[in-house]
Amino acid sequence: MLIGSTWLIMAQGEKEDHMAKSDFEWKKILTDEQYHILREKGTEQAFTGKYDKHYEKGEYVCAGCGEILYSSDTKYNSGCGWPAFSDGIDGKINETPDYSFGMVRTEITCANCGGHLGHVFNDGPQSTGIRHCVNSASLDFKAKKEK
Ligand SMILES: [Zn+2]
């Protein structure tokens, strides 16, 4: 599979201007890993992310800005080594063509802060046929409160 490889240095892309924060400010609030992935479009190593095998009920929010991006209801075990979702929350995730590394992929970013999440592929479960392949480091999990 195309996403089976890992890489450390992403091509120097154009800076996204719709984010309100400067790189300096992001570095203050994000861990080094989060900064690398969210702001430099990095990819964590497969099977290492904290949410790869994580199936509690709740919401996954953007690690950069706290916007709700995914519900645990759409999370499934794709076996690909990263958290996989069959769909995102409507309007919260932007999709952009990504031609880096000689591949044609669709990058997904947080619509609110522009943070890099991962990529979306057309090999998801039957319900939607799509797979959001997301870095754990791009997400924070908020457990559903018991009533
Ligand atoms: Zn965000």
C-alpha cells in the first residue's frame, strides 16, 4: 500500500495563511511531534500512534485548535497502522490534492486551523467507501461523558 512507507522530512510546501498563529506560537503550544505533523505535514510511524488501537466512545478533536473532527462512531480497525475513520464531521475537514512523493493523494487538514491530519483514501468500509487515515498526534480524544 502506498501509505506503508514512513518519511521524516516532507517537501517544503507553501505556507498556509489561514492559520492565525505564527510558527513560533504553534511551537509553544504543541509538542515537537505534534508540530512536525500538524504544521510540517509529517507522518508518524505506523502502529506507534496512541489512537491506532483505541476504541472508546467519544470525540476526536484537533490537537492544534480543539475543533471536533471525528466521532468514535466512525472509527474502525483498518489495519493500516494509523487511526482510521469512515467519515469526518461535516465541514470540519478540508481535502486538498497532494502530489508529493510522486503520488497522487488527498491530504486532509483541519478546516479551522489548517493543521495536517493525514490523507483520505477510497478503500474504506462499505458504509462510505472512504478511509480517513489520520495521525494520532493530530488528534486529542475526549471521552463521552456518562449520563
Ligand atoms: Zn485545528
